[in-house]
Amino acid sequence: MTGKGYLLVRRGGALWGVDNAAVQSLKRGDGGFLLGVTAGELRIDKIVGVVTELAVRPVTAALTRFWPEAAGGLAVYAAEPLVVVDPRRPPRALRGLQSGGGDGKRRRRSRTA
Amino acid sequence: MLKSAEAANPAPPTGLSAGSHLLVQAGEYVCALPLRSVRRVLRALPVHPLPGATAELKGLAEFAGEPLPILDLARLVGAPPGANPTYPVTIVAWAGPQDGREMIGLAADAALEVAEVPLASVVGGDGGFILGEAPVGNQVVRVLDLEALGRER
């Protein structure tokens, strides 16, 4: 199941792109689909489609500061931004692990009151 | 709302001093963003949440065909929530040091006005993103250093 392009999937309301060449298997499971990649099985809610090309931009420091995950880059598909998954280090949201973010408790330097 | 305050160049546009700042409402705080860092002010862009992000990151948006991280300005400055904004905005701005700047979006409750904020009037602050506070008219504003946003850890 390899080929040129990206498989677009949805998980947690967000759009993700997985390099087709990294896809090893795809099957139903866990209320959605299980996508096999180098790092194991990714849990996805919906398959959106396949695109032959994406203009992939690097992940910026401002993003990783507030989203501490590895990623292959960022792109836009049909006016919707997406994260290109690094198949060796997929984000926790796709691995079915608790993300641990979004609670506003990330430590920062002191703030003015 | 300020309409498309284009300032793509890092140098202040003609007629604007280095002390020119865009004042924006963020929760109960008024924040001053250096105008040289502001690229555009838009009606709030649709944001797509990113699972696993901290509360300061609202998510990703699309701007000019490019993915754009959108930060919640009120959360960044620790502002108490204000009234529901009637005309929320996204401020597209440059963040990080000059030699490694990147484009970000700041979600704010409203764009207010452009004002002069002399650096000599800024006091306090955390030595990072929040440069300090300064009086502007009859209010105190939080003066922000967007160049510090990319380097702060």
C-alpha cells in the first residue's frame, strides 16, 4: 500500500496527512480505522481522501512551543490546515494516548498580573 | 476595526516611529503590539483546533494559502476573560528574532487604535514576551515583544 502522495485522515477534529509511502496497513477498528505505519498503529476517525501533492512547510518554533509533538510539517488542503505526520514519531492524539495539552498549565516564565 | 494594516517590512513604514504600537483588547487587558511586527489585521480567521496543544494555542488557520498557528493573546498575557467580543480579530504578525522570524496569528477581542508607546515609558515586565506596562492615555497597556515569543522557553 505504498505510492506517491498523502493519505488525508481526520482524528480529534483535526486533519492529518500521512505519506502514502509510510502506510503499511489499513483496517477497521477502535470505532474507526487503524492505520499501520513505522511506529505502530494510528487511530483515525475518518479517511478524507488521497492527494498527490501537498506544499509541506516546516513546523515553526512558535508552534512546537505550544504543541510539543514531532511532525513532518504543515500544509493546507481545501483551505483547511493540516499536520503532516512523521510516521516514526506520530503525535499522541493519533496513537490513542492522552494528549496532555490544552489545559493551560504549561509552565511559562513569570507574567505580569 | 483596522482594515488590513499591511506592514510586511520589518522596518517601520514611513511616518511611523519605532514606538508605534497597535493596541488590541485581549480579555480585560489592553496590549500594545509593535506595529513593525504587525502584518495584517483581519476579522477572526476560522481556527481548527490541534489535539495536544496547550491552551495558548487555539489551533491552525489558513492564511493566504499557508498554515498559520493561532495563539490566544489573552491566555498568553494571562488576562482575565472579558466580555464576549463583538468583533474578534486575528492579527497576523511576525514573531521571533529578525534572523529567524516566523508568521503567527494572534487571536484578540478587538483592534483598538495605533498609539505611540515610548520605550522609556515601559516599566516592569518579565524580560521576555511581556516587555512591561506603560501608560497610554488614561489606561495602562501591556507592551509586548513579539521577537521574544520565538525564543522564550
